[in-house]
Amino acid sequence: MRVKIWLRALRAPFFQASIIPVVLGTSVAWYKTGVFYPGYFLVALLGAVSLHAGANLANDYFDHKTGADELNQQPTPFSGGSRVIQQGLITPQTIYRASLLFIGLGSLAGMYLVWTRGWPILVIGLIGVLSAYYYTSGPLKIGYRGFGELLVGLNFGPLMVLGAYFVQAANFSMDAFAASLPVGLLIAAILYINEFPDYNADKAAGKKTLIVKIGPEKAVKGYYFLLTLAYLSIVAGSLTGMIPWAGLLCLATLPLAYKSIKMTRKNYADTKAITPAMANTVGLHLAMGLLLSAAYLVTPIVRL
């Protein structure tokens, strides 16, 4: 039972957000260089997931401290925090200590990669560590100032993909950057749509997400924009040769994106009715990440 509670606190099902970019960056490196170091891949994956776990726990703790999660009377499986603090399942201090433990574990993994692969990993790692802790913590409280969506898209898109690529190839590539854009935009879209049900609680707690700043009705267009950019980035990448033509298979997910857009437009103010669109956005990120990774892995084999 305690294991289930901790998996809930960690929000483990959402670790796809950190697993997908590491898999994608590694796939691009194999496509470009033909190298694959399984040990470095596993350490990079451990570091990314650990920092993600630490960020989730820190967010729960600091959103509890500000009262944002307590004010939220309509939590969903995708928003409103894990609720383990609110339900008295784990104490706030235990959650805080666990967040530091996971951030520390992620930092150790990063330090090993800096030592074995090179100093550029230090820059990426430092941004990841600071983002994990200060997303909801003072004095930065990035997620409370309307920059959270941008930061999450950057961390779980370009930074993780480029970091995973560098761990394998020991250099950077514009191809890896191009591949990172759709997954980064879609993870930003996940956070963005998840903020609609939190609007009233976030506003009351002074958490100025983009939804709070813009207002739910106008903010719906931002969701369309993020999904549209994700697909356009794949088409542009394929046309410029930075993404294999097989990457266009990602367009097969367009019907799911269209369905989510329709649901969001109609139900942005209805927590229960918008929840399926939130689930669909998670599904879009997973499907697109896997299809894009597969495109990089399959294309060299097909050429043979």
C-alpha cells in the first residue's frame, strides 16, 4: 500500500515526459552516428526521471505551502497535484525531504555524465536542477509567474533531447534540436491544458499561469497554437531533411489532436468534460514521441 501511495505522490505514470526525450535524443544519435552506449543511456534516463520525480514532489510541497492545492476543489488525474498531502497520506516534510533526495540522485547521475562525457552536460544539468526546485519554490517561483509552460517545454524538449544526444555522440546537432521541438511543444500543451481546471484555485493562490493571465476563454487559442506548431515542426523538419521522411507518420495522430481541440473549445470551463482532452494530449505526446523515435531507428535499416 505504501508503494502505491508513493507512486501516486511521484506521479509515476507521467514519467513518459522525461523518458520520451531521452529515448528520442538517443535515437537521433544512433541515426546520425551509428553509436549507442547503453550504460550512458541508462544513467541519462535515471538522471532525467529522478529530476522529474523531485520536481513533482517539490511542486506538491510548495503548492501546499501556498494553499494552491488546498483551494483546488476539482482535482483530476492530471491536475491539482497528487493530493497525498491533502489526504494526510504523507506529511509535507516527508514529501519535501523526498524531493531533495530525488533531485540529489539526478544531480549525481548528471555529475557522472559530466565526468565521463563532457562539461556541456553540466550546463544542461544545472538548468534541470534549478528548474526542478524553483518551479514552485521561492524566490523564483517560475510556475507562479507565467513562465512555467515555456520552462517545462524547454526542459522536456530541447534540453533533454540535446542532452541525451550529447551523451551518445559527444557533440550537438541541429537534427536533434529539430526532433526536440514537437515533443517539447506537446509537453507544454499537456501542462497548458491541465491548468484549465486549476484556474480558480490558481487565481486565488496568486499562481499566475498563462490560463490565469489570459483568461480561460481566450487561452483556448493557445492550446490550438501549441498543437499546430508541433505538427508544423515535424513537416518543416522533414522538408529540410533534419527529420526523416518516416517522421511524417506522426501526422497519423492528427484525428486525436482534432478531437482534443473540439473538446477543449466546447468544455474549457467544465472540469469533468475537459478531462478526456487532457488524457488525449498525454496520448498525443506519447504516440508522437514513440513514432518519431521509431523513424530515426527504422530509416537506416530500410536504407540497407
